[in-house]
Amino acid sequence: MPPAIPEKVTVTANPTPTVGVLALQGDVREHVRVLEDSGARTLTVRRPDELERADGLVIPGGESTTMWRLARSFDMLEPLRKRVEAGMPVYGSCAGMIMLADTILDGVDGQETVGGLAMTVRRNAFGRQVDSFEADVRIDGFADPFHAVFIRAPWVESVGEAVDVLGRVETGPAAGRIVAVRQGQLLATSFHPELTGDARVHRFFVDMVKGLS
């Protein structure tokens, strides 16, 4: 007797997802505000049980080495890796991009990441705090350029075949450098969209969590 044909599974979008913001260090409140304005419930995440309540997660900008050490101290590294491996949508900005990278350059001795994005990221690639700058970046899917804020930002040195490059710096000495990427349910930018008043990156990510993008 032939095996039964399984019923088709219908995936429905979540109209109001809960998006966590990793609140170990960095610009947490700014992300919370923009996410709520973009149609999500929010949750600050410091412990594994809080992570389990989130449909998606933002890893904010901050200081990547401090964030990594605190994640290890709070026993969050392995829970974060497991949720990423299980397909939870995650967006990382600046230090969050570093945390999502499989490989980092110019990190401190022993620095670990959550990983999941098949890319190599250079930490503090654009220079120190005094070298912070703003620039227009064209992002795939956005009709108009995004005015991006870079603060001690990384850039992406190289990506794997599964990674889509969404944006590059267009002018100046860093022209051509990759600053926005997506791989499946993982999104990352070198810049800080939460500081710009432009919610398009957050709305895009909330749509990813909803299952609409």
C-alpha cells in the first residue's frame, strides 16, 4: 500500500510579531522605539527564557567585544546560536553584524560570534569614533537611497554563495565596500538605521519576522 500523501502545510503570516532586542549592551532603546513604530511588539532579551518568547531578534550596535563577553557571562551564546540555526529571523546592526558573522578580522584574542551569516567582517574597518561619518547607500528593494550613519563600523570583506549583498558604499575611499547583506532569515548592516529617523530597514525586518519578506 503506497504511503499517504501528507497534507499541505499552510504558513500564515504573524500580524503582530514579538521582536526581541538583545539588551546586554548597546543602543537598545533606539531599536525598541523604531520596532514599535514599525508594527512589532518588543521584548528586551538578557536571558534564554526571554529569547524563547521572541519571534525575531535585533542585535544592536555597541561594542562587539563587550557584547560577546556579556553574552558568554549571561550564558546566551549557545541559546542564540541554536535559535539562529533553527531559523529565527535576526537583524544585526554594526556590532550586531559582527556578532552574526561566521568569521571576523581584527577581533581581540579569543573573540567569538553567534555566527550564521557566511561572511567575513572586518571589525572597526572604517576607523575609530572620530572617523564616524554619514553617507547615502542604495539598498536593493528601496526606491530611494538610505542615509546611513556609520560609527566605528565594520565592513564585509567577503561573502559566501548563500549571501545576498544588499548595499555598498558608493563614494569616498571606501567605495565598493559591502555594508548590507541578507542570508535567508538573517539580515545585517554596518550602519545604524535606528539613529536616522528612517524606519525602512526596521520595517523590512519586521516583514521578515511576519513572514512577508
